[in-house]
Amino acid sequence: MRQGSGTYVTRPGIESLSESLKFFIRFNSGALLDLVEARRPLEAEIAALAAQRATEEDCQLIKEYLKEMEQNTKNPEAYVEADICFHESLAKATYNSILQLLLNSIRDALCENITVLARYDPPAIVEAIGYHRRIVAAVGQHDPVKASVAMREHLESITRGLKRLEKQTGNPV
């Protein structure tokens, strides 16, 4: 709405979906676990397709983000950004614009998810890096089955970490 000018309807974009998800997760108990559950089929398929389609340049970029994660285990903000970029580079390596768009639409929510674990469950970061290494290896070997399994196991470990936090704090995540 613009005063003196009228009301205009705009086409909803990815930003509105992303903002909605971010606020939903921030203010709804149990939403982080729901997010991980939704990520499982999406990102397992992304990992499998990336393993099939990744170029040498794609593999190198994915490895670089893993290295950034490894170097920033004591810096949650830098770690989270590298982790997000890792997942985005996998989506890019699928060469599927819809999968890239879907992952991008949950970017802010993903950031919330990773930030919670990075800040409140540091052992989860070490565990996550191990799974990321397996994903990198599978993508580099162009093995879609191993890549998908490693991603699913990574997301299951995130679920375990979130449930540990729930138990420790007594609050749903």
C-alpha cells in the first residue's frame, strides 16, 4: 500500500516464502525438527544428483566449503555460513534450477537450524563435519547412492542433536 497512490498486488517471490519459513521456525516449537524432516528427501536427492552431475569445478567448490567449515568450528557464524554454502553448492551441482530454488527458499530456516546446533551443541558440529566429508567423497566418486545415504545419515544426526537439546533444555526445538 502506498499512501495517496493506492494498493498494489505483487507476485509472491522466494523472499516471502523464505521470510515466512524463518519466522515460522523461530516462533513455533518443534519446527526445527519438522524442517529437518522436510530436508531429508530434498537434500538426499540433491546429493545423489550432484554425485551424478558434478563437474571437477563443482567438486572443488564443495571441498572448499568443507575446508571452511573445518577451519571455523570455534566460530559459529563463519561455520554456519560455510555450511549453508556447502549445501547450496551441492544444489548448484545438480544443474536443476528448481532444486536450487527450493533449497534457496529454505536458506534462512536452514541458517536457524545450523545456528542452534553450532551454538548449543558443539559436538554436533564435529559430527556434522564427518558426514560432510562422506558426502564430499561420494560426490567426488560420482556415487549417487553413497551421497544420498551420507546426506540422510547427516540429517538424522541433526535430528538426534536437536532432540538432545530438547532433553537438556526441556523446550521443544
